[in-house]
Amino acid sequence: FFDPKGNGDGQLLRWATSKFGGDDGFTKMIRENQEWVAELVRKRNARVHPDGLSGSLTIQNIDVLQDGRLIAPVWRRTGTDSEFISAGMATYCQNLLSFAEEIIIFGCVQKTTPFPMITFGEIPEENRPPDCPIRFRAYFKEGMIQK
């Protein structure tokens, strides 16, 4: 998905660019998600293979300051800033769920659908009902319905 040595785009993005073009929705989606996925994988690699290509992952449990206040657990990969684990995990979970939706929509449905007259559009976040926050909606492509 990304180049672990940091030498540019990963194999998946290069494939998508050659197959669909640089302006294709699927290609753009892969490009937009490449950086955070790379950092998540590097964190995993740094934990499983300390001092490898991804460095080491340092995890600091709750800390108590001189005045008695607590600092929540943080983690830091070699060469990066510390971040609160809870905030990082919440972001990664949200990103992974969104990425899975996009893979299904762009990668599976739009590229392999037996119904070429259908497309998908993202509903703006402010227009999603809170009790059922649907992100994508199927539409007929323009010109597919005769009036």
C-alpha cells in the first residue's frame, strides 16, 4: 500500500494510476489515505520489530505530574512526536472505517459493477441524519433515465 523505505508512492498507487489514471476517484482515494496508513503500519512494525526500518515504538503509561495531575498514556515512534494513545486510536478507527467504505464503493462496486448506469455520491456530513449517518448514496448516472 505504501513504500516502507519512503521512496515515493506504493505499489498499489502506482498500479491504480496506470490502470485508471491519476484523476480517477479510486486512485485519488488511495493517494489520500497512503500517509496515515503508512504511519499505522510503521507503528505496528516498530512494535513487532523494534529498531528495524520503522524504528521503535515507545509507550508511556499514565504519568503523574508534581502537582498531582495525571497525563494520559502516550506513544511515540522513533522520529515522530508523542501523541495520546486514545486520540490516535480514535483517529485510526475512524480512518479505517471510512477507508473500508471507500474501498467498497470505489474499488469493488464502481470498478466491477454489472450495472454501469449506477454511480455513488457522498452525502455532505452536515446533511447526514444523526440517527442514521449514511455516507454514500447510489444514483443513476446522468442520461440513464429517460423522461
